Amino acid sequence: MTTVDQAKAMAKRLRAALAARNFAVPPATALELVAAGLGHDDWNTACAALDRPAEI
């Protein structure tokens, strides 16, 4: 399962990859895009879900 720290690292790598292609993306937008990629409606929802321990 992805953690919040891993999701933040994904957003940082996404921003760097887009910047290398001349697309300026604010940090908040990168976080929202990562959250969407993980199947969440927004970053806050993703954080709440990612902080929760996995159910067995």
C-alpha cells in the first residue's frame, strides 16, 4: 500500500518530469494528480485513506 510520504515523492517526481518537458505544474496540482492516479477524489481524501492502516 502506498503511504503519504510515497505519494508526496511521486508528486515531486511528476513535477520534475513535467518541468523537463516545459510544463510548469504547482506542487498542489501535482499532489492532486497523484491522488487521482491512486483512485481518490482529491489530495485530502487520499491522505485520509493512505494514513489508515490496511484492513485484513
